[in-house]
Amino acid sequence: MTEHAEEFETHRPVLTGLAYRLLGSLWDAEDVVQDAYLRWSRVDRDEIRDARGFLITVTSRLAIDQLRSARVVREAYVGPWLPEPVATDALGPLDTAELRDTVSYATVHLMERLTPPERAVFVLREAFQLPYEEIASIVGAGVANCRQMYSRAGRHLAAGRDRFPLSGDDHTKLLTRFLEAARGGDLGALTGLLAEDVVAWSDGGGKASAARRPVVGRTKVLAFLTGLLNRYELQAFDVVDVNGGPALAITAAGQHQIALAAVRDGRIEAVYTMRNPDKLTRFFTGP
């Protein structure tokens, strides 16, 4: 490996985490980072003063272009499109609260509400603490406009982000209690664990059975979850580290899935179930 390539590899984890935050797909993020490497391999290293800044700029611009085309595809997706769940250790450094929060599954899902430039501004400012002047040059907008986009993005995301997230252990305990209550048909316990306005999201991508629309409200979500458990036998489950927090890797009636929960004020406010096999290949192999 050349010195040029070795230098790129030192930045790859950060670039992959950045691209994933912008795209919600690790497959797409890895493609973008590889394109960034090809551009890096063609530049004169002596002309680049700040390698990290150069690579963040290139990766961000490539991801913004990719996101614009991806949004068209996602609009025609069968049922709700959910981000690809990713093992935490594949998402680059998470050594600040901002880096960890912006890669949480709920936040990545909520960022689908944003326009591609808003999403880029939010991620670059919130997670990577870039100055607005640098962000402006990356997204091709004025500094004042970038400040407005960041503020607007924050307002869009505020309703679904927990300002006081549970610790990993407490989140795991909550997930385990949730699954045990659901398996046992304990409606009283389930009711206490779910927020009144809880939403259940399922992504089958047209390749696995899943609800075609979000299920909204505690009563409907309870009926939906208990109906699933009555219909499909739970064969195995395990707690896995996904998107910076605990999730459940479940096999029921031969169907693999990853289930995650967003928590607010100690109660589950959103349940995300990934059933699309194309987005689960990194967690499950074989039937």
C-alpha cells in the first residue's frame, strides 16, 4: 500500500460515519467513500494543506449528490423506508455526545425529513463541529443561509430526540422487559412501557412481510405487536450493539429482523423493525 493510500485509510472510519449519517445506508456510504478515495488518488498530495478537511468536503459533496438521487428511489419504495441498521463499531469514532446522537437510529430516521443541504449542514455542524464558513463552501450556500438551515433542521428533529437518553444498560433492560412482556402477552406491562403516541415502523422493502404504513398510537401498536407474536413463533433473540445503542436481533418463524426502540421520558415512543433482508446481510447469514 502506498503512503498516499495509507493516509486515506486513517480517515476512512470518519468518512464512512459521515457518509452514513448523510445517507442512512452503509452500502451507499461505502460506495461514496470509495469514490472519495479515487479522487484522493488522483490529486497531488503536496497541494493539499488539510487532508481531513479535503476528504470531508469531497465525501460530503458526493453524499449530497447521492442523497438527491436516492430520495427519488425512496419515494417509490414499498412501504416505509427505514435506514439500514449498522453495527456500532462500523460507524467510525463516537467519542462525543454529538457524534453518538447523530448516528442513533431514531436521529438518522428523523433526518429523512430534511432536504439534502439541510441534512449536510446539520451533520457537519452538529456532529463534526465545522465552522459555518467551511460548511458554506461545502454545500454551496451562504453562511447566513447555513445558519438558518441548521436552526431549521434542529426544529424539525427536536420532537423526536430524547434530551436525556437512557444509559446503554438501562436501554437494554427496557428492551428486554418490552420483549418479555410482549412474549408473555402482558398487556399491562406493555402499556406501561409504551408512550401514548408511540409509532411502530416496519421495513420489508417488498421482500418480507411488513406493515405498509406506520402504526400510530398505543392501542393500535399493542394490537399490532401482540398480533405478530401470536402469528409468528419467536425462535431466537439476542441483544446487539447497533447505531450506538442496544437493539434486538430476532428470528421468528424463520424470518430475521432487527428491532430498535426510541425512548423519551423513560417510555418507548417509536419501534423500528427492519425486515428487509437486503439491509440485514451484515447481521444474519444463511436462512
